[in-house]
Amino acid sequence: MTPEALVPLVVLLPLIGAAVNLILGHHRRAQVAVSATVLTAVAVVATTLLMIVDEADRGISVAVGAWEAPWGIVLVVDRLSAIMVVISAVVLLGVLIYAVGQGLADQDRETPVSIFHPTYLILSAGVFNAFIAGDLFNLYVGFEILLAASYVLLTLGGTGERIRAGVTYIIVSLISSLFFLSAIALIYGATGTANIAQLSVRLAELPEQTQLMLHLLLLLAFGIKAAVFPLSFWLPDSYPTAPAPITAVFAGLLTKVGVYAIIRTETVIFADSDVSTLLLVVGGLTMIVGILGALTQADIKRLLSYTLVSHIGYMIFGIGVGTELGLAATIYYVVHHITVQTALFLTTGLIERFGSSTSITRLAGLLKASPLLAILFFIPALNLGGIPPFSGFLGKVGLFVAGAEGAPENVGGPAWLTWAVIAAGAITSLITLYALTRFWNMAFWRGRDELEGYDSVLLQSVQEFPDASGATTLTATRRTPVLMVVATTALVVVTILLTVFAGPIFDLAGRAAINLEPAMYVSVVFPEGVS
Amino acid sequence: MTASLTLLILMAVLFGAGITIMLERSLTRVLIGFLLVGNSVNILIYLMSGMPGLAPILGEGVDPDEISDPLPQAFILTAIVINLGITSFMLALIYRSWWLAQLGDEGDSVDDTEDLLEDAEEAADLKRSSAEDDRAIQEVLDASDEEAPR
């Protein structure tokens, strides 16, 4: 079997799995088996592809249906695509196990499993398709697949709260899709192609202003999806209302698909048109504004949603710096952030089950009640806050070093701007740590008996979640299903592994960054060159 | 590249109208706005394919320069299919939010047992009355049978 034959499997397997799951209908065990098998298979296939691509030092390109590029659709797997597919498949598998655990425990009152499994696999197919698309329109289709599935998952169960949150999310996503489609239309009008490799060559020939306009239109569409300030307003309102595993997978993956698309836009599609100063400014603002939002939240789910927005800023900063080291650090940071953010949201789901609340003002004494839960929260929290030696620290240091190295030569923007964004990044990291340790202090450290009439400066500025009208005292703690704990532990272990094997992974990210050279990408799709 | 002015104006009108309607608060209007803008983007894609030509089928004696560009048409078809799916989901969502607005969160727990009981009673009535009708008809028939030999 040639490596080319493996590439379409990444998208095909989840789609076939989704169809089988629909047929299986109410046979829950069979559905679980199919979903788990499919995602495991994709993880194995993607790992194989990553090894092949890394060994050969060049990407693989497949013309679907034997329609040669640039007319047909090409799927391109280079190191970056393969890394993204591997980490997404692992995270999706972990969250699936968690969701099954929760579903079994809740007797599926919250998540109708017969809908959940097919939709979840279709979401996976969309995510994988976006990562391996070698064609702008195919990227759009990948986005639409994952978005349509995410609409269903977000409004699962159709309670009033979820419909409200879902409507915001859906309308914002629809508008960003319309932007994306218009951008594709205009780019096609200007160049006569939608093939990413060919665009890389042809867009560079256009007048500078035309390039800039098309570039910004495309960035606008991706910026909404990646939740970059000022296009991030929708995220903290819509994510927290979904069931815990779904929020986890959205937070971990969906925004990163947007970030991935921005990386491709900056490195390959518009290699010639430079907006890196804009990216630096936007990256810095995303960090600061996002994390200031997190400071005032009493609800841990909303708090985490704001930190999610804020940490997207680091990746945008890395893309803005745009040097090899900057991109390598960005790729490493994306991988780190996918796992750590998902792990934190899964832990939040456990806290919600265990403490019957997610509000900082109503949780207490969790450390004594469940030391394991405390560890599961503490490690990713320190990791996200950037405490050495965790991967969050390494990723941030990589980004800062890349910025500092480029600053004297004004790479990406004026030196003072790069330094300012680095400072913003350091401050953001500290505030993240403050926000998360405050939650830790209140929910885990503080004794249960201190809850009544507790007064602290830490709690003065927090705002309650608008819909928090539940009980004011803790109800009896519920048992947490083993599967949920196992899945969360596994993801936390993955975040630790990212730290332990940081050297090889960072090297791999570095090689992936070298692969991002436009000439390299073009030669994969068109070995004989293209005009 | 040349383009049709009519289509350009149509696209602009659809865009403007669609965005205006999308800004309304009502979800149904947002959906209608989305449909208008979606179609105007489709027209934009079509405009970008250049002047129309022959059907894009390569055969003998067909000059490839004379056929219209098939790729944007494939894009439009895909976009239409995606829009259709999203529209049906939005309609379901609108119905659901209307349902929740009318009945609140209790909407789900409204029991239809009473309705079912009423239906069952009605059905029983119907059956009873039809049984009575049958008996009456049978009596009439019997009576006429008895009369017939005379």
C-alpha cells in the first residue's frame, strides 16, 4: 500500500463510521465500539503518515478521483497537517471515552447517544478534512462539515439556555462562512484557481493592494473562527452552556482549526503580502483583553473560555513574528494548548459532577473530598499558567525567544512593538496563573465549613454567571464514573508527556516550520512547477 | 474579464437587502437574510467565472476556450447544498425556540396523556356509534327482507 492511499482514510473512516453509527441507532455499545475504533484507526493512520512524511522530508499530495491538480481536489499532508491530525485524533478519542462515561452515568438524559455518536464522528471528519485540504474550497467544505456538526452538538437536548447560546454561535459562524465564501469567490476571480499551491504562485503576481484586500478578507473569516480579538466576543457566551465533553472538544479543537488556517494563509497562500504588524497588535490585544475578561468570572467554565481566547493571542503572536523559530514555537504551542485546554475543561466537568456547581463562590473543600481531582486540576492549571517545567512554559519561552531574536531586525514589526507584545504575553501568563490559582484556593484549598459568609478580597470583583440560580449550598457529592476519570487522567498524562518529550517534539515542530516554505509546499503538489 | 451588469446589480441588491434583514432581532428574519446573502455570494462566485460560454463538456470540435468555466459552478452547487442543510437546521432551531418561548421550559414536560385519553374516548364513541349505525342498518335490511316476499 502506498502512503498516498492512506491519506483519504483520515476523512473517509470517520464519515463511514458516522453512517454505520446512524444505522446502528439505539445499539449504544456497538456505537461506542465503532466510534472508538474509528478514532483509534485515524490516530494510527495519521501517526504512520507523520512518520512517513518526516522520514521522506517532503509532504504527500493526493489528487482525489484522479483529477489532476489544479482542476481536481488535492489533499496535502505535510508535517504540520500530520501533527495536527494526530493530536486531534488523540484528543477526540479521549473526549469520546469521557462522554461515554458521562452518558452511562446520566442514563443519557443530557446527551441522546443515538445522535451524539454520528455527529461527533462527522465533526471529526470535518476537522481532519480542514487539516489536510490542499484546496481553498475544500477547506471551506471542511469548515462547514465541522460547523454543521458543532451546531447540533452545541444545541444537544434543546434546552432554552443551549438554544440561546447556540443561536449566537450559529449566526456568528454563518457570517464568517459567508466572508470565507466571498473571499474564495474574489480570489478565484483574481487568479482563476482555488488550489492553495497554485494560489501561492499566482497571488504573488497581483498588485499589492488587491493582495492586501483579499488577504484581509480571508483573515477576517479565519479570525472569527479562531476567536481573535475583536472577533472573539461570541466564544465565552456560547461554549460554556454545552455539556462538558462537548465544550472541551470545541475549546481544544475548533479554534485551533482557525489558527491552522491562519498559519497556512500567512505562510503559503499570501506569502508575499505582509500583515505581520497587524497580527502582532491583534495578538497582543487578544492576550490582554481575553485574560482581563477571565479575571472577573466566578464561573470556572466562563473563566476557562476567556483564558482560551486570551491564549489564542500567543499563537497569533508567533505567526506574526513569522520566523522559522516563531512558527515552530507556534506549532508546539498549538499542540500544547489543544491538550491542556481540553484536559482543563474535562476536569471542570468532573468538578461540576463532584461539587454540583462550577461557581467559585459555591465550591469548597474539594481537595479533601477528592485528592485525585485536585491533582487533575492543578497540573493543567500550572501548565496553562506557564510554570516551569511544563509545556506551557516551554512554548511561551520559545515564542518569546523567537520574538526577541527577530526584534533587533524589525522582523514582523517595529522592535518596540514586538517587545511590547512579549511583555503583554508575560503579564497574561501571570494573570492566567492568578485566575486559576484563585479558583484553586477557593474550590480546593478552602475548607467546607468556611463557605458560609466567606469574605475575601479575591471574591470581590467576580461576577456570577447570569443564569446561576441554583442551590446556594452544596448538595451531597456524587460519585464520578471511572471512565470519566480515566479519560481525564489520560489527557493530563498527555500534557505531561508533551513536557517530558519536549525536545523531540519541538524539533519536529521545527522541521514542520521549515516545511511551511511556500516553494516546498508548491513542489509537493506540483513537482514540475506551476504558473 | 467582463461581467454581466444585471447580475452585478442583482448581487448588490440581494447583499444589501439580506444584511438589512439579518440585523433584525427575529430569528426567522435572520434566516431569510442569511438566505439572501448566501444567494448573492453564489451570484458573486458565478460572476467571477467570467463570461458565459458553451456547456462545459469537452468533445470533438469543441474549442476549450469557448466553454464556460465549470469550477465555479461546482462551487455554487456545493454552496447551495450546504445552505440547504444549514437552513433546515435553522428552521428546526426556530421552531424549537418558538416552542420554548410559548411554553417555557415546561414545554418538554407537557403531558400528552390527556390528549391521548380524549382521542381514545372519541375513537370509542365513533366505534360505538358506528356499531349502532350498523345495527340500525341491519334492522332496516332485515325488515325489508321480511317485507320482500309479500
